[in-house]
Amino acid sequence: MPTTACVVLVLAAFVLGFAVGRRRRPALPEGGWKDDTTFTALHLAALAAPSLRAGLTRDSARKAVRHLRRLLGTHALAITSTDAALAWDGPCPDEVLTYARTTLASGRTHVFAAEPQGAVVVPLTVDGQVVGTLAAYHDELSAALVRTVTEVAGWVSGQLELAELASSRQRAMEAEMRALRAEISPHFVYNALTTIASFVRTDPERARELLLDFADFARYALRRAHDFTTLADELSCIDRYLLLERARFGDKLRFTVQVAPEVLAVPVPFLCLQPLVENAIKHGMGGRAGRGEVRVVAKDAGPEAHITVEDDGTGMDLEHARRVLDDDPRQTGNGIGLANVDVRMRQIYGEGYGLVVESAPGAGTRVRLRVPKTSLTSL
């Protein structure tokens, strides 16, 4: 019989983490560990985990099933979805799906005694829903084997839960990106096209140039983008945006862009700066008769790039700045862009990388963000 009892204990510790161990550490034998069973079990679980984190697919099951079979020490092992045998390792019988359907229908573990080998089939669950089964085949069925297969199936379900969480997070970020694109569209598109139309008769060449600038901006902002782009590409998008806004406001709008060459290739979240510039123009130019200025500065700060977007507008008090980042449109009117960028930065890099808004009534507004030079996501 395989070392199932040891595997049960090892997997239980692996799933629960080290919290229990911190409170009560078991004493090591005087001579250290007598064999490498513990290491082998943990190593095999670690080999299977990355594939399972991709979700329950044929490819992930195929990559994980061999390691799981070695972990259990059974003659054969199969992983199924709710309607198909995804992968198996070892001589599995033709009844794989028949056994699986019984477990899928009841949502409970079933033991099937047969010759030359019986089966222990355990449901795999995600968020309380049965999504597949783990079926172990062996010539000797015992209570210890059933417990071990159940523990391993529970661990596999935990990895699939993590995969679902990662997928949900990705879907949420994609939804935020779609919301951000939708936010760019209504007001800016209308204002830009109206401005271009005003030049069609008086200055056709200028209208043509602005239309090309608008096309370049739209191509970038509305493309099917990756999560990341380079700071150089993001600044190029902002350049097109500012040219269109300058055509709208004329000499009333002044803007400067200062960028250290060292940070141009730094990966940044897609469309993380345009909402900040749009917000700066809105507050810098809104309701004022004179000129307004917007400045974009990107500096090299060792392991990070530090970027600021500021205006010399009317500013805001601290409470209003909080509401902007809390994303309450009833209070702020149009703060979704800043809140969207703030949430995305914290989701990607951690809580310490949210936007920092510095402002005071009559003193303009400065928005700061930090971007690590080495991104967790490749371009």
C-alpha cells in the first residue's frame, strides 16, 4: 500500500499553511528527517499547482495528472470535467465517465469495487459547484486511500478556486478598462469633432491635421490592448490628446511635458495617464477666463518612475479630493477616470502604489503616481 497516511498529513499542512506551525512547532527527531517522503509530497504538489492555477482544462489536467498520480501512488488517476475525461495517467478502465457521472450527479465521494482495480472518485468543486472529478484507481481499496484521495481532491479544488479568483480579477480589470474607454468617448469625442468641424471651411489643412491626430488617438485608446504599454506610447497618446484640446481652447491652454529619457521604456498600465491629463484640463480650464497650464513630468527615481500631472486651476479641498478617489459621481460629477486609475494601480502593484492627490482651494491640483520599472506583466 502507498504511503497514503503520510501524504494526508503533509497535504493537510500544505493547505492550511504555516499559521498553525507558528503557534506550535513540532520537534524534529534528533537525527533529522529519516527519509524524503515529506519533501517528495510537497515537491509533487508544487509541480502540479501551476497547471491547476490555469483552471480545469484539458491542457492543465494533462500537465497535472502525472504529478498527482505520483503523489497518491495509485495504479492510475483520471481527471474529468462535468462532461468529458480531460486527462489520465496509468491504465484507466473504460468506465471513467460512468464512475464520474455517479459522483457528479450526487456531489459526493463514491468508492467502486471492481477487478482488477477499484476506484475512488471524489468531486472537484469551485465556489460550491461541482466542476469535475478526481478518480484514483488501485488494486487495494482502503479507508486510508479514500481519505488520501479526498484530501488531494480538496487541495486540487483549492487550486481551481484560486484560478477562478484570478480569472474574476482579470474580468474585473477588463470591465474597468471598457468603462474607462466608454468614459473617454462621449464628451471628448463630441468636443474634438466639433472643434475639427469648425476648421473645415476656415482652415481645411488644419482640420485635416486634427482629424489625423484624432484618428491616431482613437486607434490607441480603443485598440484591443494588453494590460501594459510603454511610457513612451502612453505619452504619444497624450500628445495627440493635448493637440486636440489645444485646438479647442487655443492660446488659453498651455502645456508642458518633461520626461527623463531613462523612463521612456518603462512598462505602465494602459491608459493610466490620459484620464489624469483630462482631469487636469477640466479643473485647470473650467470656469476661468484667463490662461490655464497643465504640466506632465516623468522622472527617473532608481527602481521606479515618478510621474506627476498638475494644473494651476481652482484646486479643491481635501474632502473633495477623497471623494474623487472614492469614485462617488454624485458628489464629484466626473471623477470615474481618476478612481479607475487609482484602483488599477493598487491592484497591479499593491496598496502603496495608489494615486496621491495634492490640492488646496486656489492652489491648483497635482496628481502623483509611482510605477516600478520592472513590471509583473510582460508587454
